[in-house]
Amino acid sequence: MGVNSSYLSKTEVQAILGVTSFGLWRLTRKYDDFPQPTEPPEPFGLPGDRKEPDEVWHGTQLYRWAARTPEFSHRGAVLLRPLPHDLGPGHWVGYKDTPRGPAQDWHTVLGTIRFVHSHKRKAATDVATALARGGNPDDVRTVCALYGDVGISGPALVAAEVAHPRIEYEAEWGDVAALAGQALPWWPERLRLPELIRAWKPGSPAAVVEVPPNANEQILRRVARTPVFDVTSHLAVTDMANSIRNNRTDNVKNENDTFAGAGPHEAPNRILVAAVPDTSHHPLRTGGDRTALKAGWHKLALSNHPDAVAALEVAIGREPDLLPYGAVTEAPGRPGTVMERWARRLTMCDPTAAHAVLARGDAVDSFFIDPLTDMPALRTTGENGKPAWRFYAPLSLPAGGAELASVVLHHTVWITTSDGQVHPAPCTPSEHLWWGDGWGDRPTEAAAVIDTLLGNLGATVNMREHWKAPKGLTVLLNEDHKHGTELTRATLLHARMTPPRTR
């Protein structure tokens, strides 16, 4: 997406403008707005070049300047030059396959314009370069590609000439439409399919197309058809797959409305929406009972089937609140720490889908389960090659009449209880617990969790308004405590009741 940056040597600038070294020297004095040279970027030049130039010019700036300067407009960017007063009618030439996707050719008074329906970076340059190297059999002068945003007169464009394919510049949809003599077809990204663009001709109605599924939806639909999983899990993955499909269909509708809407002067853009989503079954049913959905995902998390792993990865990235696990935490496995006390309680087990997702493809020594919270854990090799523990934080702790006895700060927040247990502090999947100076941020998440557990050890933490945590606890946790620091219940209660000092 965007305009590719290119740089020109002094020799290349002279060749584009058709001037000598002395002529280039004169231009810098004749035109106050002549682009200034800059230092060459790293790396610059071709492999084997002995010496880099002392200075270079930004290709887009120079090409744009030339197009808008009467003396050199015939050497500048084609689509930035003043349009001819008497525009002859352009016409559609046909569909073309290109190295960067489907394209339409339009013959105009300025030559043939190849319109590539892609917003990938360097799309215009790559297609123009391929034409230049292949002898340009279709006599294409300019290649246009999509910028990926809305411009003044329609979708924003990036252009590159076959004569100078490295130089890209922004062009106006309205100018290309004026040269073509008609509104131009445009396909929303998810319906930008080669078979649709190949079939289009002037006068074709907008194609009504089912929005193709993305990889996540395909995974979930596959799981929904796998008989090894029960009906509860089938319902859970189907609900999420339907939600993905609904979102994608709505996004296509919104994209069409955005790009085909009126310009800044409320004049209709010269754009033909060439494809619309099939909404005959839209929206699909979603929003099933949350308890049932969570039960289905929990069963998948306990499975050892490969498809369950793939589905779980989708759910964690899309709606982790449906899973019974909190935030992922990793800490070094050092002896004599609070973590060692916790690890002694873990039970070794066979890996489940939840373990596989937790592993993230890393080598794992052993898999475990916490028998008190049912949280999966594993032992792996950390970034420094040293053993580390990785686990899901629980969403709540088993109470059983106990209360919070102390908090230990060791790479995350740990809770010790009055009945002698130790747990990672509960944390929602989208948050993390920390302490110390946060460079202007405050550890309100940890303060909110501690505040909740001081009142009810078994409470399910809710961190939607963690910034409302008691100021005294936040101030205490904002201090740079060393790893292993233990804060007693008395210390925490006192901090919670103590208002922060005013400066």
C-alpha cells in the first residue's frame, strides 16, 4: 500500500529532463521550487557499483515537478500533466493478467493505461517493469494501481510509467476516468477476484457474489463438520464462523458505500461498483447462549485433536473471553522462588489443544495442569536458553473459606492464601499484571485485582474499569519493587486505605 520511494542519480535526472550537467545547474537557479538533492539512502545503486553518488533526488518529487512545470511537462508524470482541452473518447481494450494480479486496459489520448486492481506495495512499479523488460507488446504507457484509500475523486491511485517504472506517484481517479471517457469499474478488496474482472465489460451489471471465506472461517467450518467433536463444540465453532462471515459481508458493503460515495463537493465519483456481496442469507445466526458457547470451547480446549488446536487459535485471537483461561504469562524457572512453590503442586499430563496453543511452536520439556485451578502450564526453554514456565493465568481462585495472605511480585503478581496455597493472580485474557514505574502509566490492573481479592478471594476479576482501583494500592505498586518482594495483607490493606500524597 502506498507510493514506492525511488531515488535518482544526477545522470538519471539529466536523462529524464533532457538536460546537460550545466543545464541541470541552471535549473537549480532558475526555479526556486526545483527539488533539492538529498543524501543517498542505504543501500543505493546496483550490486558491484564502486562508488555511491554524493547526492540523489527523490524520484517522485522530481517527476511531479516536471509534470507541473510547462518547460518540462512533456517529460514529467503523464497523469499529472495538464489534461488536453479536447479529450477524444477513450475506450476499454480488455482484461490482462499481470505479475501483480488482474488488470484492465484503457486506450486514451495519452496512450494505453493499464489499471491493476491491487493495492499491494510496488504493484504499479512491478507491472511497469515487467512490461519494459518484455518489450511492451501492448504499447502500455502508464500503469495504475490502487493506493488502498479514498482520494478526492474516487479511490486513490498509484501510477508508474513504463518509460520510468521505478518512479511511482499518486494519481487521480477522476483524471483517469476523464481520459477513459466513462466511469471506471472498481471491485471491493474481498471481491477482487480474477474471474470477476476477466468477465467484466462496459455495461456489465454489478456481479452479486458470496463473500469468500477467509482462513479462520474455513478452519471453523471444517471443525463443525468433524464428527469427533460433539454437538456443543459444533455449535460453538459455527457461531464464530457465522460471526466472521457476517463481519466480512458487512465490511464489503461498507467498503462499497465508502468508495462509491460522493466526493467532497457532493458530486458522484465516476466509479462503477463491479461487485456486491450476496446478502440473500445475511446475516447468519449468531449470538447463541454464552454458557453453551463457553462449554463448547472448553471441550475443544481439552481435546488432543489437531483441528481443535487450529480452532482454539482462532478463538484466542478473536474472542478469548469464550475460553476459561486468562492471560498468558512466562517467567524463568529459578529455585527458591514463589514460582517453585507453585510448580511443586502441578501435575504432569498429556498435552491438550490448550497446551498446544500455549506452546506457540516452541520446544517443550513437559506439560502440566494445576489441579486447583485447572490451568494448563508447560516448561520450555526461554529466550536465553534457560528453563522457563509458561501458563495461563486463572480467571478466579478457589476460595474454600481462605483469604488473601500476601502478594509476591515475581515476574507477575502471585497470591498466597491463608490456607498455605500459592497461585498466579487471576487476570483476564486481554490484560497483564505488572508493577513499577510504567513511564507515565500506572499498574492499575494489578491494583484492581488485589483490591478485589482482598474482599473475596474467590471472586472473578473484572478489569473493565481497572483505572478506578484504589489510589493507595496503585501508588504502592508503582514503586520499583525487586523480584521476590512480598507485600503482606496488612501492608495491602493499609495502602488501600491511604490516600496518595498531594504535591
